Amino acid sequence: MASKTKRYILAPVQGFSASANNAAEMELFAHLHEFSLAPAIRPLSSSFGPDIPVKVIDSIGETKPKLIECSSDDLPALRASHPSMRILPVVYYHPATRPRQAIMEAAALAAGAAAPAAAAAAAPAITIQVVHGATQTPVAGVQVVAFTNFAAKAGSQGVTDAQGRVTLQLGGTTKIERLYTYPPTDPGTGLWPGLGQNITLKQGDVVRLLPVDLSFEDCVRHFYKAPTLTEGKGVTVGVVDSGIALNHPDLHVSGGRNCVTGENPADFGDNATEGHGTHVGGIIAARGTPPQGIRGIAPGVTLRSYRVFSQGQSGASNYDIAKAVDAAIGDGCTILNMSLGGPQGGGVDPHLADAITAAHNAGVLVFVANGNDGRQPVTFPASATFSQAISAMGREGTFPPDTEPAGDVAAPFGTDKANFIAEFSDIGPQTDFTGPGVGVISTLPGGYGIMSGTSMATPAEVGAAARLLAAQPNILAMKPDANRTAAMLAALAAKTTPLGFTPTYEGKGMIEP
């Protein structure tokens, strides 16, 4: 039985571009690039038997990697007949926001196990309502997660209806260790996610979500005071993410590209999922004024959006991400923000590693989120050799009581005991910097909202880096190569303050304001 076709990446033997010293490699990649201009299944010549049918779906550049479709049965012949290329797998990455708490299905109703099974089954469900804390109006689309046993991830969950009501099947238990309430993020509702701890739920209870005050001092604004609108000018920042909302009053996106294979390259706005890229972009460069809007850390930068998550989806391929990195290099970006990552322990992805190395060699800094697996090793691509890997820290007092960030407070604490490394943050020797990433207020499509994660800490440090580098015109004017990258990193290292967490948690520390 013939194997099905799958997608693969064809890459040069070494690095991100075919070598000018390897005539066979240059000829092969140029030939495949021509295939990509009119995609169709075509025979690729083979000296080991019949020609091999391949379809070149996309090409990053004439001498750069290609995305192909090919039968897995043909791969051995393809490798043998064309030693001047690597055949690499397509790998998917996801936004590096703090994961929402959820019930383990196998453990659901575990709290009712102590009672007779029949009694638990007969116990009435509890219906509660979630309302806006200021207007008292119902809030639909709130994810409600009630833990009767937090350690075992046992309890019940649901989503509020149009009347803000949700019914929880708790097996007769009313004692709740943690009650999480997550408001929808698209469009931005401007509400803090809630957290009630060690409470008793009753039928008809009302949970009130606190509205966001845009003048509130969250952890980002605590460490990085409101800048003038020109700070960061002269630095171009590319956000490789889910796209940035192009019609938000606080954001000015100078350009970009949709790098998702098969989609319109000009559609680089928000991809209508959870507003992740819009939130990231706002932390860096929002130009609003509180309390009507918010201000990012470096609002004077030239902000560009490189969308790698397809419309309505939360997974981005390594091919599309590498394509975005290549496009950003070509557009003259100084810094790239990549608030995304793969599964913990997923190993090195050579295709994306090569793209990040190419950025480093082109004088571009690539900041990447560590990941949010709860003190696990740094995920890839933050662990790549030339990435700047960012952990997330927080500060007590920079989020209201009874809100979700309170669940992220954990040791170790810094020299200032109000500072902590977020419970969710991944850590390890690859960590380069730490940044504020717990309970961050930023832009969302249609409004504003709260997110936490190394996804948020990364743009905080990107914004801080842009502010500092904007004051170094001699460095920015250097030839865009690895020497400029080294000079930029040296300038940042000279302005980085350790917070007392040790390098495994914070790297060199936090970039100074």
C-alpha cells in the first residue's frame, strides 16, 4: 500500500542558505525555487532509479529552504540522490502564555469519591453567575474552573452563557480550593481573571470580575515607568506571532507580512484567536495615555507584524516561523520578539535554529520566551544557541487581591522580597534575562485585557532593550552583521541588573529602564 504524501522542509546541507562554494547545491535550490512559482507535482531527477515526484509548496528564497509534499516511501531515494540537502520535519509551536488551569478528566468528580457513588450522582449541580464588577451585568464566555482538589486537578469546569451562568457538577462537594474565572480575550473585555481560594460555593452565588483600570500600576509599569512617545525611535521591532490588530487606537503597525503558507501575505493583522500578538505588541509599543489607553515600554519604535499563526489557529509551523525571521531580516528589523515555544523537552529544531543563527549573523537580536511548564527546562527555540531566552517574574502588590496572578506567586523571592519568579516560568542555564510577566495589562483586539506568561516578559525586555539601543546610534549604524549583534548585547549587559534570583532563574537579570 502506497504511503500518503506529507510535508517536509528541504534545507541546505549546512546553515540557512545554499553555499556559493557548492555548485550542485546552488543549482538544486534554484531549480526547486522555480518549482515553487507554479506548484505542481513534478519529477525530481534521481540517479537511484525512477525520478521522484515532489510538489514544492513554498520557497523562502532562491537559495533558502523549501516546503515540499512528498511520499514518505520516496524519502530514502530523495536523500540518496540529492546529498546537497537535508530533509527536515515540520514542527509546530504555540504561544507562550501561562496555560489556563483545567480539570483533569480522569480526576473530575474525584472529590465526591469519599461519598457513596449513588449519593454523589444524586447530588444537585451548582449554578453560579459571573458579572462585571462595576456594572453588575452578566459576562458571557467566561471559562470557570472549580477545583475541589487542586493538587489532583479534580473538580468541574464550564463556560458562562449569555446570562453569565454556568453549572458545575461537583459531586455534592461545595468546598472549593480554587475557583478560576477567565474572561474572554477577543474582543478584549477589560476584566481581570479572578481567583477565589478556599471558598464554599452555594446555589446562585455571584462572582464579580474586577474591571481593568488602565492607570493601574501592573508589574510592567512598576519597573518601566511611562516613557515619552519618542523613546525607542530608530529601532525596528518585529513581532513574530499571531498578528497585531491594525485598527487599535493605541497601536501603530508600520508594516509586516503574513508568513502562513497559503494565506494572503498582506494580511498580517490579528488572526482572531485570543489576541496574543496584539497583547505582545502593546507591551512593546502601545502609544495610548492612561486612563483612556495604555503606554508601552518603547512607543517610538518602528513596529512590524509577522503573522505565523493561521487564521483562527494557535499552532505555527517551524517553516512559517523561519520564513518570518527571514522576512524580518530583509525588512531591516533590529530586534525580533518570539513569544512562542514548543513542548517541554522537545529538543532542537535544526530548521528554526538555522533561521535564528542567520538573524544573529545579520545583526538582529532574537528574544524568545522560556516557556510556561512550571520550572521545567527552557523550551526551544529559547534554548537555541543565538536566542535571548526570557523567564517571567512578578511583584506582589502589582495585581489586585482575588485575581488570577495571585496563584503564580512562588519562591524564590528576590533581594526585594516582593519580587518573585513566576510559578509557571521555565528556567535553566540558557536563561539570559528575566522580565515582568505576571498580570500584565495590554492591548487586545477591541479593547484591553490581562495576560501572564513568559510571552509577556519577553516583549517587556524587548521594549527595554529597544529603549537602551535607541540611545546608541553608533551601534545601530554598524554594518548589520554578527559584530553589531555582539555590540548590542554588550550594551544591554552593561545595563542589566540582577534581582537576586540566581542565573538559573534570571540569567543576567532585568534590563534597566
